[in-house]
Amino acid sequence: MFADFGIVNFWTYLLGATLIVLAPGPETMFVIKTSITSGIKRGFAAIFSILLSDVLLV
């Protein structure tokens, strides 16, 4: 089913995708900076935009 998309083992893919999303990186500093400078509402907007981009790209 997922082999057409290059996914050989779905559970391995899911584990790898989850670890990539949960690993801290530059987006963590971006969210912290945005929350401090623009407030909590913009901080949550930054979080949701990063999550959306991760879902679309992974």
C-alpha cells in the first residue's frame, strides 16, 4: 500500500518521522524568540505553522 510512496515499513517510517519532528532544532529558538517578542498568541501561531510544514514535508 505504501510501497508506491517509497515506504517499505510503515512503523519504521512513523517512528522516524516522529523523532524528526520532536528533535529540537532552529524552530525551537524561533518559537521562543517569537513568543518573547510578539506574545503568546503569535508564539502559538509559530508552533502551528511549524507543525503544519512538518506534516506537509514529512
